[in-house]
Amino acid sequence: MAILEMRHVSKYFGKVAANVDVNLSVDEGEVHALLGENGAGKSTLMNILYGLYGPTSGHVYLNGEKLNVRTPKDAINKGIGMVHQHFMLIPALTVIENMVLGMESNHAVLDLKKSAAEFAAMAENYDMPIDPWAKVSSLSVGQQQRAEILKALYRKANLLILDEPTAVLTPQEATVLFTAIRRLTQEKFTIILISHKMDEIMEVCDRCTVLRQGKVVATIPVSEITDTGQLAELMVGRQIKLTMDKKPSKPGKSILSLQNISYKDKDMVPKLKHVSFQIQAGEIVGICGIDGNGQSELVRCITGLLHPDEGKVLFKEEDITRVHTSEILRKGISHIPEDRHGMGMLMNMSVNENLILMSFRNPPYSRRNILNWKWIRSHNKKLVETYNVKTPDIDERAGNLSGGNQQKFVVGRELDRKPDLLVAMHPGRGLDIGATKFIQQRLLDERDRGAAVLLVSTELDEIMELSDRIVVMNSGNVAGILNQAEATREQLGLMMAGGK
Amino acid sequence: MNEIKKNNILIKMLKASYYPILALFIALILMAFVIEFMGYDSLNAYKALFTSSITSLHGWGETLAMAIALVFSALSFSIAERSGLINLGATGQLYMGGIAGILVATNFEGLPSVIHIPLVLIAGTLAGGVYGSIASLLKNQFGASEVVTTMMLNYIAMHFCTYLISGPMKNPTSDLAQSKSALSTAVLPILLKGTRLHAGLFVAIAAIVFYYVLMYHTTFGYQARVVGMSPTAGEYAGLKIKRNQLLAMAIAGGMAGLGGAIQATVIDVRLAIDWVGNLGFDGLATAYLGGHSPIGIGVSSLFFGLLLSSANKMQMLAKVPSSVVYLFQGIIIILIVGRRIFQLGLFQKWKMYYVNKKSAATDLREMTLEREELNKSDSLGATMKKGDNKLWKIF
Amino acid sequence: MEDFLISVFKMAVPLLLCSLGTLFSEKAGTINIGLEGSMLTGALFGALGSYWTGSPYVGAVIAMCSSMILTLLFAFFAVTICASQIVMGVAINTIATGLTISLNRIFLTSNGVVRVNGFKNIAIPFFSEIPVIGKVLFNQTLPAYLAYILVFVTWFVYSKTDLGLKIRAAGEHPTACDTVGINVIRLRYGTLLYSGIMAGLAGAYISTGQLSAFSEGMISGRGFTAYAAVIFGNFTPFGVFRSCMIFAVGMGLQYRLQAMDTPISYYFWMMLPYLITIVALCIYRNRSNAPKYSGIPYAKN
């Protein structure tokens, strides 16, 4: 019996479509997977169900009854629980405090001891024991997730939404999670699992709905899937390939060499584990992997924004492991950052001022600390033209430009410095096809000029099309290094998902 | 071509200034209500406030004299603000600048003015600069919030000044706690006889020009603005944030110190108890009304100069306490930083409804292309990440 | 020594009232440096109320109402409009300065400095007979008793109640609070208004409890000190109590040393409380309990 039905649900953010006419039906007691790439609209759909957003159109039915949730509180009262990808636990509080937080049944004076006993019994019952008096910040990621699931159960949820639950887990922790999921389905709980990992869908799910660009592509019972490649194809789709002007690469001498890089974040979670590879002049090395598998930390280690705990970063045979970012940039490394709005540009400055962010210290931009605006303006006018940035004039506030044009001037600024190494992170993210192609062509031009390019992307197409060699990353490890010619999309997908 | 460009600048200036002017009018209307509420005649009060200061030469002189003092404390606030710091310590920096200025101005008898006056100004600037950088050092070294430390440093400077003028620097021939008078060679000349308008006017203009050049034509100013707008972007570009903020605080303190030296030697001629008064915070209101822009600060200094210089006249003629000027300042600051109040309510609801309706009708294909908003809204964590970058997280 | 202790425990009262109040609003994630202005307003209206009615208690109620209204203004702009909280705080202080000076001149000093009825000491029978402690602790004014009782009440609310838990959560992770159905905006309004009320009472205590008169600069940074006490106390009720006592010892010492003939000028002793505040902020290393979202407006999408 269908416990949940979503009929013709659409959601728009301003002009952007997140979900278009989505129909979804989930049966009681099943594990239903929502599969799709980053930005396919999975999380948005679930946030609608959880009352964080209202749908632009369409309706949701729970147990055959029309559901009208406006706030998460409504959803909780209806028995819907959600485990967010970024945990909604308060690290400074204890587990039990997190459990009872905001519950309507609370008395004015809390009896935490009684609640803790109840909670511990419940946790024991579902084979998910946890210390109620531990501070959340002292728990491992896996335990925190367990606490999140228990929080939903403690609130009497019978429909659980898990948003990419394994993205933050080690394989061992993931196994534990899957056991817990199976245990819960025995108790007639219904689970919606958001994921883009094929193997875990094969392992625990009953049915799978594939989303692509906000639309439902297919709903299939997992037992009927024989080949994960088929699933991958549904997820990424076959896109019409616009031909790129790509000559064979002529790799020169080694530009960047990473030797055994390891990094742990401030919570002592290992983000990079013994990463080693090297890039030569005149080639593009693509790093593919699911978001959050260490790519961001890797790029930060190269550009000096982070210092690795172990290992060496060599740039043109020079050790730059602990050199300040300003020095690294001066040595001839350009960096197109992942977070364009927060890092790459200043929304409240003009395009003109944005364009000098990296070079303003060097002549002829400035001499004796005085900026030469006359030269800068004429230079930037040319730059804006070369990189096809559509702006009324260079004094326009950068924040007023469209995303594509913002990225174009960021790329222009970085390439204008004629770098020996270009680190480009998600250069096409959030852009239309025209702008993406334009930027991709520029990366190829850079390669042909003789620069080394490190391209980090989650888009398989982009990686396949541009890279000469492909480094696959999975939970901080290099899962494999392939030549572009021998790589297939299915193979990459498997390696990204941690398969062999 | 040139003409079009000029027009653009004019339009830009108009665009930038319409809100502050609107805020001014709203504040004036609100103040009228307050004055009426206190039981006075608001029209009479405004007449007393504006007529004499606008119609008489004397009034203009006094307005300008006050505006000079405001320029320095406003710049002190704005320079720090631009680099992402909140400098509530203009008061203390004014005290220190004044002390150093008077110290030089009461000594070195027989020095020609050409040397003596610059010495006074330099001493004031240095003292203010050193005092200003203390807060920044404490922040860089210990992570102490500059909001509290600058405020505490104000009180310390005030008591230090009182100590000096009732002890080591006390004028032996006076019973009051005050210092000796500045030597005539150390004092900037009066420009308009019968008023207190003095040659500090040119120093103030030079300071505004300096601020403009510093912020928009030097690499330091550029870095400061980058750091002030987005520390993450600053880090990405390899800027040294702490060093930049330290320098900014030193310059900001120097500005206030310079103002203090001028105020103490020219207007007060000596140090007395509580001689700075509210001047430091008057500067904050001035800086906000002026939108931290060089021209804006100049214009708003004139406005507040008028207000503060004729407040006493208002008290005399209309009996309204002169301190209502502070109320006025407070309302102005609120209106400027609370600008979003005009985006609330019905207007906003209407707009959201309109946009939603319109977007639903727009071509779907076009929409799916731009995924940016989506990526942002896809994870609740996005809001969290943004929060982490905020400079307000000061502790 | 006894006098010194009495003065310390007196000095601590307004600090305690104000910091214990603002502890909640700080924990809920707002920074309110308008406390200085709230205290000043409270001081004036406390004196005015006592002057009008002859009762310092009515004065205190009026003081609490007045500074609550002022804080409401702050809360509206800081929470709903999401304006910069620091600058809004300064604006509130400026408004309070203007308001109090004006009203003081209109109502109180128009015919010379007015002394108003102050809070009377209430000796608690039996306990006040105990040597030293009795005089120091059990012969106080009503707001003083309230302040010391409030330490325990605050601790109880803070750590034992549902409300306290919500408040502690709101400044740590407002989005998470939203997902479990807590109204963060309302919580921030509530805590801010409460802190305003307590600041008003603290102000009234200063004008009608300590000096029996209002003067224009009488708060002289104590609002900021109260705010610093919350930080220095690592955002816990007993931590706040400890830091308030340290600051109060500094203030008591200041008066003590002023009166004594020390080789150092007494103006330096006047600086002591401010110096202690700065030093306290610098040596404050244990930030474990500081709310993560301090001062960041929360805008629901």
C-alpha cells in the first residue's frame, strides 16, 4: 500500500526549476531510493515533504490523506522524520538534550533522567545503542548519524528520509547503517534514501526512483536491475556531445607533484589519505568524485589555504607545502575556486575592481603601492572583451552580473596571469551550456599553451571530455588513475562509488 | 562621450544619496513628534535650529568649525569599518591626540608657527594611531573583541586625561583641573573673525582627500576593502588579514588623534575635564549618514555640524534641551542600518507573489540551465557555511 | 574589611542583574551592546518614578518598562530587520543618552539636583546577626537579594528547563532548531526583552539604590562591563556570577584605594575596572560555551 504519494509536484526558486512535475509513490515498509546527480532536485523534493519549502504546485498525500505541511513541526507531527546530510544536531548539547529539544510533550522543567532511560531503551530495542549523556561533539560521524535517526524515531516518525546518509561515513560505518535500516524495515518503518551511489541502492533498497534535472526519469524495483551501468545511464543520461576542439596532448615536464598528502580536519576526521599524483605541463588532469570526498581539501592544500599534516607539495620541483598563499599565487598558480560568491569574487565591488584581486600588487597594476587605474581600466576592458563577459560596463557591480558572466570574469582574471598551473574547481557549476562550453574551451587553450591544468568536477561529462588523465577520488583516497582513452563512464561511476 | 560619463556619475551620486536624504527627512519628522511629546513647539525649535545657522555668516562659521571636528572622528570610524572592524574608540583616540597635541603646543616656546603647528598635528596623529592600534593588537593576539576593548579604552583615556590635568599637566595658576593654554604659535589661525572657524578646515579637506586616495588608489585601501567585505575572499587572494587590519586601526586612530589635537589646541585651547564629550560617537553617526564615502562624509559632517553647533541656540530660544540632537543621531543610525525596514511587509509579499507567478509561466528549459540557486538551496548547510564567514563572529 | 565586602556586594548587584539577564539573549545568539543605554534609561526612569511616586519600587517597575520598550526597538531591528547588531547597539546607546539627558533636564534638574527616595535595606532577622556575613549578605536592599537569588534561578532555568534548553540551542544552530519546530525569532525577541527588563532594573538600582539621584554619566561603561562579564564567564550562570564578582572587587578596590593614600594617583584606580575588563577578555581562553551563531541574524527562507 502506498503510504506516501507526491502528485505533480513542482518547485521553482525564482526562475530556477528544482522539481518539475514529480510523481512519486512510496509503499509502507519499503526502502525507496531517490537516485540522481548533484542538483537533480532530490533534496529539494524531500525538503518539500518535510515542510521546509512549500511546493510551487502539486500536492502530497500521506496515508491517502492530503498533507498540508508548512513547517517541519507539522511534518514531525505527521510522523515524518528527516536525517539531513548536514546533521541537525547541536554539537554543544548532550545526546538526550538533542532528543528532547523542541518536543511539544516536554514539561516546563525537564526530567532528563527519565527521558534518557526511555530513550536508551528505545535505542536498545532497535539495536542502535548510544550513550544519552555523551556530548554530540564528542561522537563520531557515524554515531551522530545514529543519533539523528533515533531523534526522528523518538519523535514517533514512521516515515524516515535519509539524505545521502553514507556520504559522510566510512565503509564500516555504512555497513552498520545498512543493518540498522534493515532492522527498521522489519518494524514496518518506511525509509526514503537519497543517494547517488549505486552499490548502496543495490544493497538495501527495494525500489528506486531516478531523478534527472528535477524530473522523474524512472521508478524501478531494484530486484529487476541486473546491471548497475543501466542505472548509471538513467542517472546521468546520454547527453548530446558538442564537439570540442581537442588536439592530442603533448605532456612536458612535471609541474605539480603531490607526494603522500594526508590531512585531518579540526575534528580529527581524515579528509585526505596518502594522496599522490603528478601533473605535467600541457595536460589536463581531471579529478572526479562525489562532492566531499576530499577534493576541496586537496585543492586547498595545493593553494596554501590548508597545510597538510603529512606529505609534500612540489611545484616545479620546489617545496611549497608550507608556503603562504600569496607566495604560491606569485609563483604561477591560478585558482578558480569552488565557492565563487564567497571566495572568488566580491559581490559589492565593481567588475573592474574584482579583476585585479590577484595581481594588484604587481607592476604595472600598481607601483609603490599606488594603483594605476588608467592602465588597469584599459587592460580590464580588453580582458572583459576577450572573455566575452556581458556587462554594461566594467564599473558595474559584480553581483549584478549573471552567474555565467561572473564565472567568465573569474576565469579571465585567473588565466590572464598566464599560470603554469591552473587549478579549476567546478568551473561549470551553475552555468548554462554556452558559458560552460566557453570556459571549457579556455581550459583546453591553456593546456595547449603549455600550462598544467587540474580540473576538479563532479560532472562526469566534463571530466571525460576535457581530461587527458583522470584521478578518481573516494573518501580521501585516490581510487585510481586512468587515461582518458581507456576510461568509461560506468567504470568511473563504480570507482567513485567505492566499487572495484 | 565625456558628457555621457559625467551624467553617469551624477546619476550614481543621486542614487547613492537619495536614501540618506530620505532618512534625514524621516528623522526630522520623527524628531518633531518627540519634541512635541516633550511639550515643546517643534516648529519653533526647528526655526531656531536652522535660521540663524543658515542665514548668518557667524552661523556658517560655527557650523564649519563643528564640521571640521566631525570629519576626523567620522573618518576614524569609516577607515576601520572598511577593513571590517568596528572602532568605537574614537573618543579615546581623540583624548590621546589632544593630550599629545597640547603637550607639544604648550612647550617649545619661540618655535615658528610653520614648524610648531605641524609638530602639534603630527604628535596628535601618532598618539591617536598608537592608541588605536592597541585594540587591533589585542584582537590579533588574544582574540578580544574590539567592540568592548575600544569602549574600555575610551574610559581609560578619559581618566588618564583627568589625571594629567589635575596632576603633571595642571596649570599651576588655575584652581580648576585644566592644562596650560596652548602657545599662540602652535594654534591654527582663525579664518573668520568672531567665529571659531579655523584653518583646520584645510586639514579636514586634506583628510577627506587622503581617505579617498587611501581607499581607492592605494593597494592598502584595496586590500582593506576586500578584507572588510569578505575575509574568505581575502584569504583566497593571499592577503594578510591581521596585518591589514592592524594598519587600518592605526590609521583610523591617527585620524581621530589628529582631530583631537586640532580640537584641543584650536577650539578648547587647553585640556579640561571631559573635553571630548560625545564627539567620538557624533562621528559614528556622521560616517553612517555619509555612507562611508568621502563626499558623503563631507556633506554629512556639514549637516551634523550645523545641528550640533546650533543645538544650544535651540535650547536658548525654544527651550528644547540640546541633547535631543543625540536622539536625532540615534534615529538616523537606525534608519541607515535598518534600511531593510522598507522592504518588509505588504510590499515584499506582493513582490514574492508576483515573482512566483511570473516564473511559473516562464519557459522551463531556460530555467533548468541555471542551477546555481538550486545548489545553494539544496542543502540546509549552505546557510550554515555562510554564517561561519561572517565577521561578526568576533569571539 | 567588612566595609570593603559590603561595597563589593553592592557593586556586584547591577552587574549581576544586567549580565544574568543578557546571558539568555547572548545564548540565543544576539549581541546587545545597547545594554549601556538600557541601563541608563532604567537609571533615569527609576529616579523619575521614585521622584513622582515617592516609592523606589514603583520607580523600578517604570524603569523596567522603559528599558524594555527601548530593547524592543533594538530587537525589532536586530532580529526582524537583520541590521548589524553592534551598530544598532550603538544607536540605542546614543538614543538613550539623548533621551535621558533631555528628560533629566526637563523633570529633575530644572530646580536643582533632586534626591529621590532610595531602596531601604531590609535586614533578615536572625541571619543578619551573624558577624561579618550577616552585615555583608543579609542586610541588603530588595533588588540586591533578587540579584543573588537570581543567580540560582538563572542556573535552574538555564540548565534544567525546556525553555533553557531551547535558548541554549538557538544560538548554537538556529537552522537545527527550526527543523524541530522551535521559533527562533520569538525566542530571540523574548530573551532580548527579558535582558532589557533586567538592565532597566540594574539601572534603577544604580540611581535609586546606590546614589539616590540620577546623573548623566552614571552608568560609565557598566553596560559594557556586564556584557564582558558574560563572555568572561564563558556563558554560564555561575561563570557570569564569578566574573561579576571579580569586576565588583575591581570596582570596590577602586573606591577603597581612592580613599587610601597610595603613591599612585587615584585616577589610575579609576581606570582599574576598565583595565580588568580588557584583561579579562584577553585571558578568556575557554570559549567552549560561546554560542556559534553569536551576532548573526537568522533569516528563515
